[in-house]
Amino acid sequence: MPGANPYSIAKNGVNALTRGLALEYAPHGIRVNAIVPGMIDTPVGVDRVADATGRDRDEITAVRAAQVPMRRQGSAWNIADEADGQRRQRDGSGPGVTGDHGLP
């Protein structure tokens, strides 16, 4: 797909940065996480492919969903929920989680 290379490069850069920072700050008790979504139903993930290939959006959605073990793409809400879950874990407001993951 045209334009996929910059996206792939950026996503892999975020992964590498996250791993590097996690290794660097782990001795200080600091966790570094990234949310790296897979197949998400977005204009970039679905609509751009439909426009570039002339295929129907529903067909592309079905093909993409078939590539996911749960047989469905995620949504922007799934990503927001994950971010909220990480925030709750960090500040201790989630159930059964303590908020002791930072430097004094």
C-alpha cells in the first residue's frame, strides 16, 4: 500500500524507543510502556486501502478481521481503554494495584 513505509518505520521506532527506555530506567523502578495496537478500524487502516484498491470497505474490514485471532478489528475506544488501564495501574486507582512505580 502506498505510504505504508513511513508508518511502519515510525511504529518500529516507537517500539525500539520503548524497549531502550525500559531497559535504561528499570534499575530506578520506572516502567516504560507503549500501546501498540494491531488491526484497528480507522481511516488509515481501512478507508485508505479501499480508496487505493477500489474494493468495498466491508470487504476490506472482513479480510483484516480474519487476520486477527479474535476475528475482529479493534477500535479507537479499545486503545483509550488500554491507556486508561495503564494510568490506573500507574496511579494505583485500579483494583488491587499499588501506586509505587516512580522515583521519589
